[in-house]
Amino acid sequence: MRANRRERRQGQAVVRGNLVPESTHDQRLLARQGSSDWVHMDPWRVLRIQAEFVEGFGQLAELPRAVTVFGSARTPEETPDYETGRKLGIALAQAGFAVITGGGPGVMEAANRGATEVDGGVSVGLGIELPFEQRMNDYVDLGIEFRYFFVRKTMFVKYSCGFIALPGGFGTLDELFESLTLVQTRKVTSFPVVLMGSEFWGGLLEWIKSQLAGTGKIAPQDLDLIKVTDDVDEAVKIITDSELHRSRQLDEEREAARAQVGEPQ
């Protein structure tokens, strides 16, 4: 490819050079200004959004139990955070979990890389169209490119039984707080949310305790939704213990349902 030539993934397509648009699909979908052309365009967007959901559901439906790992795309390979991400990917794969990331570089690459180093490990990347292109990292076994953030976020939630966040930026915070909100409001079946790196997350946690819980913006028990650790094995244990508890609950519910059916009317 010619040097410095722009490139962007758009769903299943790759566009380069002058064909790269100046805005993303999300920008065009959410834009309210302009002419009334949106009246005619949005119904077609709905079909494209539907197609992304169908593609994501179809590709991910047969995944084994999976854990999503969030973290910065800007983390260099030679840093401790990258090495933690790689070790985490290894440990999750050894515990029988598929590893899902955003498919990009940095911490995401590290977790995907670790998963591929385990025999039978499954490494998944859910990419997103961005104005500045981030190619899918080389350690992804199954990669899906999305146009719309909300479709991609649905896939993270639907196919993960836990979330682990390593140090990251706005994107990591967005995914972290959306996950916490879904669990807090019981929009999803409760799953663990683990923060790795007590020094990095310490200031945020103190603010949550003092300014959110301390002023009644969240309930005191909401603090229990967040687990913090610096140890990879402990992070994986939190996930596996949660899965074991959930499995026992399901077994008890099935037994209760069978007993109720067997009762005389």
C-alpha cells in the first residue's frame, strides 16, 4: 500500500485514499442538522443496523463462555500493563473462557495474544469504525467489524459472563460505566465487573465512594458491584466463582420448576 494513504474498515469493506469519508456512520446517524433527507435515509440505516445485529448474533452464538477485557489501545508492548493483559488472556483461556476484546492494539492485543498461547484458547475481537483507523490485531481468531457503537456494545454484553477492565481512557470508562449501569439497574443478569490495577483505579474509586455513595447518588451496596485486584489469578477466580454461583442458581430454579410441575393441581 502507498505510504501515508488513509484506510478505514466499514463493516466488511475496506476503503482507502479519497474514498474514506470525512464522518463515520455513527456521526451521520446521530446528526440532527441539515436538510430533510434524513426522512428518506434513516429507514435504510435501520436495515443496515439490523444486518449488523444479525451478523454479530450469527458469528458469536456458538462461542464458549466468554469474558470481555477492556483497556487502552495506546499501551505499548514493553509496559507492565501489556504484560498483565497477556497473562490475563492466558489465565482466562486456561480456565475455559473465550477472550473478547475490542480487537485493537495495546491491552486488547495483549489479552487476545495471551488467549492464543493456550491450546484450544479462543480469541475474539469486536472492532469499530473510527475516524482514525485501528486495524484488527494479529492475535484475533474471530474478528467482526461494526459500524455502530451500540450494536458492538450489545455483543459485548450478550456474549460475556464477566468484564475485566485494565487501565484505559475514555473508551474503557464508557464501557466500564455502561456495564455497571446495566448490572445496577438489573437490565442484565448480574455479572462481575473487575478492575485490575489498584493504583490506576484508586482515585476513581475514592471519588465514587465519597461523591456518589457519600452523597446518596448511589446506594452503599452498589459499591459491591466493583471488584478491584492487582492479581491475575484473583481476577479469574472472581469470574469463575460467579459462574459457579450462577450455575447453582440455575440448577435450583430448574429443580423448583420441575417440582412445581409435579405437584397436583
